[in-house]
Amino acid sequence: MMGTMCVIRTKRSVVKPAEETPLITLDLSLIDKIPVLRCDARTLHVFRHGPEAASVIREALSRALVPYYPLAGRLIHKSEQNDEAGCLQVQCSGDGAWFVEASTDCTLQSLHFFDDIQSIPYDLLLPDDVPQTEGIDPLVKMQVTQFGCGGFVIGLVFCHTICDGLGAAQFLNAVGELARGLHNPTIEPLWHRHFAPSPPPSPSPPPLPKLPPTMPSYKLEHATVDIPMHRINNLKQEFQRLTGLACSSFEIVAAGLWTSRARAIDFEPNAELKLVFFANCRQILDPPLPAGFYGNCFFPVTITASYESLRDASLFDVVKMIQDAKTKLPSEFRKYLKGDCGDDPFAPPLSYRTLFISEWGRLGFNQVDYGWGPPVHVVPIQGSSIIPVGIVGYMPLTLLPNKGIRLMTWCVEQDHRHPFLHQMHALMDI
């Protein structure tokens, strides 16, 4: 049914800040400038109700771009430096955000609120390209599609160089507050990128990163696992009973994902497997970053284990491995900021043996309210067909009262998909 969905884009426009904003150039932090973040993060936000949502959100977006005026600007390079990443800045030009209004006769109910991620027509729900005649390259692009049932979907494209997930959610929550009639966002946005200044420019360009000799030939398939909250709570209680330690839902799910995937693929016994997740570092700085900071502030935690040891480990053994790795985060992050890290921690090997996992449940996307309640579903969009990834979020509200964790993955080839799901269900007892 989703294949026959017809979406008509009725209006395209540039949304500028509602008031005059400073025309200045701002420096980015060391983390903002990481080459891997020179990309767009794409998400869909599904709302059950919201008549005239596009006009309400458009006006609120314009007002939000006043305190968040850097998001209405553009990325530029300082030409006098050789280091392209080091000279990246934000020109606060007031250019604005790209905004597309669209409609469809379909109802969200008939599409099961896009519960089946695999069959979503992303190209119809994300904003199309900005025409070259506009002469801008916006940092924020948004499409609001109104459905025949009165619900709507926001397709969001956000420049990752400017914000991490927490920062993007902070901005969307500000838009929501203004849409609901607040005069100002409750959290004042702070640029504050000087917490991690760039090192002095190098007299010669840095060496190019080593690329793999050939591109991987595998194709990652999507698989979703819903884990009821009572099952996660039981596992957390059992871990505490056995070890005397507390653990988080994320640690339980990450351990289950890494172990189940490894067993399903059945690597060589001595194969070196890696688990990588990105930890929020706002609070481990001294002093901590102030509330309102919306830039990138995270650091990769990388855990390495042989397939044999991972295969034979219990779920709780792997939870403990994850916790032990996290204890090193503050010192590793401080070393990175001082330039004492050695190999680039943000460039782990990209192969079938490396699994990335992200926690979305605490970012704040699920709390955004434009006046008609929070989203029933927040859908991440696969960024790469060759980078194995799992995203830990919440079950859609349409599945209530079955509260729990939804694990959305693109981490195995077709031949390993059913063994992976079997292992995951058995290990988590779901």
C-alpha cells in the first residue's frame, strides 16, 4: 500500500529568521569539524494529529531561527589555511532554512503509522533539493506532509556539523514551544564552541586518511527488534543480583545486539570484533557544558573482543565489558582534546566486523510537541549501506500499552538476518 502513496509538494520556500539577527562569522569546535560529520542526518517524525501543521510550524521555525540564528547561516572555509577541516566556520548570514509543504490523501492509520520502516517512501517525505536559483545551502531542511486523517509527518534533514542529536532535538523542542504559544524557548541556546578549540593551523596539509583497498561488497538488511520494558527491567535486576552493580537499558540492549549478531554471523574464532558507541560528554568536562549548548560533544567508546570470547560470554559478561570501557571515557576524551590520542578515535575500521550502536531514546525527539502532542513514532534513516549499525529508541506510541525499547538495525546481510533475529529473541527471552 505504501508503494502507491501519492504526495504532492504544494509549496517550497526559504524560511528566514523573524527578526534581524547578527551577521557574524563563528568558529566551530574541534569535534564539529570532524570530517565524518560533514553529512546530513535524516529523520522522520510522525504525528497523529495536527491540522494546518505546516503553517504553524513554519511560523514557529522562523521565530526559533532568531535565537538559533547560526542555523540560518551557511558553512564556509577560510581560504588562507591549508587545513580544510580546521578552517571550517559558520557564516551567520540569515539565509534561512528550506521548508517544503506537502499533502497526501492517505491516512496514517492505513500505513500503520510507518511502523514498517523498510517500506517507507522516504523520497516522498523528505524535502527535495534546494534549487540552485536560491543560491543557498541551508543547514536545516524540513518538509511537513499533511495526511488525509489530520496527522502529519516531518521529514528533517539536519547538518551534523552544527548539531549532534541532543542539539537537534533541543532546537526542535524550541520550535515546538514557540508553536504552542510561548514567547521564548525555555532553554536559551548557547554557541559555546570554544570548549574544544581547534589546534593551530598546520603549515602543510594533514595526511589523507587511509581508505580500504576495495569497497565492501555486502549489503546490510533492516531488522527491528521490540523488547518489552518488563523484560529489560528483569535483566537489569538479575545483573544487579549477580554483580551488585546497576546497569542501564542501553547497556543491556547493546550487549544483546553485539553478542547476537556475532553468533549469527559465526566469524572465525580469532576474528577481532569491535563495538563502537558515541557517548555524550557534556557532563564530563570540567566545568560541564552549560545547559543550552547545542553543538557536537560526544566521543566514541570502542570495545574490542575476539569472536571466540564474545561467543562464549554471557549477556552480563558483555554488559560488564561495556561498563569497563565507559570508565575510561573521561581520560580518553581529555587526551583527545589535548591532541594526545594517537590514532583517530573517530575513524574506526569500517568493515563487517565493526558494529556501531546509537542511543536515541534520551535525545529528546520523542518529547517535541507542536501543539498536538508528541510524535507517535520517530524514524531514523539509514545513513550507509555498508556501516553495520543499531539504533536504540522507543517503541511507537501506537503500540501502547506495550512500552519498551525498539532496536532498529542495519547490521547483517540477508543470509544472517534470520539467525540474528533468532539469537536476539533467545538471548533477550522475548
